[in-house]
Amino acid sequence: MLGLSLLAGAAAVTPAEAARRLVAFSPSYPAGTIVIVQRQRKLYFSLGDGRAIRYPVAIGKAGKAWSGWTRVEGKYVRPAWSPPAAVKRWNPRIPDVIAGGSPRNPMGERAITLTRSEIAIHGTTRSMRKSIGHAASFGCIRMYNEDVIDLYNRVQVGAQVVSLP
């Protein structure tokens, strides 16, 4: 199972787990690799020495979640957001662009874009914070703003990202 024997945990985030933590982790993932474990609703940033920083996340809802390998394509501070076509079909009233920094912008304080089309690891709006720990997005990985800022400061463009069921 790709060296995840050190990973275990419940699917939902409890209030006591609502923050990043340093945890034991498989040394088979090189330092700087992001590993998303969907069943746990957790993202791990490998330190490469048998440890990782674990963050609670929201993942894609049924039919929207993805698995596999990709890479970090870009890093953005308070980015503007243009909803993907699937989101516009779901809610045609969403504006074509929501300015960065707007309290209605679902990207939050940081976005880490991936080479996978229209998928990012990003922050949340205040109203979306409650989605962390659930399958709630259209495929993106949502994080608390304070956690995505921490991850943004650690991860490099080109880093490997793997999402596991």
C-alpha cells in the first residue's frame, strides 16, 4: 500500500484534531512530497525522515474526488477565482471571477495549483471552514487558511503530490 503502514485514523476531524501536527510517517516518500489520504481526510507533507506534518482537509465529494499522482504547478497568494465549468453548471449565479481577498472567494489566503486540470490545494472562506474533515469540494483539497499558509511556505513548485483513496 505504497508504504502507508504508519498511517491510521478516523475519516472525520474532531475539534482536538483541527490543527497541523508532526506525526510518524512512511520514509518511502521523499522530503517535500504531499500525500493526501482521502479516507482519513488528511494531507501529509513528508519531511523524508520518517516524519510528516499532518493537516486536516476537505476532499472531493462523491464522484469528484481524484486519485493518482500529479505535481505542484504554481503557488499564489490571495488569488482571484474563476469557477470551473462544473461549478458554473451547478450554480450559474456564481460570478465569472471573484477577486482575491474577497470574503466570497473560496480559494482563501493561498492556492497551490496542480498539474491536474482545475484542481488546487487551497484555503477556505469563513463559511466553508466547517467543510474541513468532509468530502465537500468539486475535487480541490481545502485546508484551513492558517494551514494552507504553512504548507505554501514549505512546498516547492514541481513537488510530487499523490492522492490515495
